[in-house]
Amino acid sequence: MNRLAANLRIILRLLPRTALILMVLAAPVLAVPMMRADTGATIDAPAMKKKGAGFVLLVSLQRD
């Protein structure tokens, strides 16, 4: 009986610590769906106009 009581005491002592660690690890996972639910307030930047310099840079930076 003493062995069972000792094991039970160890388990009950570690239970709050384990619950706290699990809550800390689960909080970011549970917060992601709440952050993605509000998409109405997203402000996008205007699209940049293409200048055409990318191809010139690509050709000029090629090595022979």
C-alpha cells in the first residue's frame, strides 16, 4: 500500500506542472484560427508597376 501511495503522490505532484506545460504549448496552436478569422481588416499595398529592368539585369549579370 505504501508503494501505491508513493506513486500516487508523485503523479499528483507532477500533474499541475504537466497541465501548465501543455497549456503553454497549446496556446499558439489554438490562437492561429482566431487570428485568421478576421480577414476584413487587411490592407494591401498597391501593386508596383513593372519597369522591365529585371531582364536587363539578368542578361548583364550572366557570366561567360
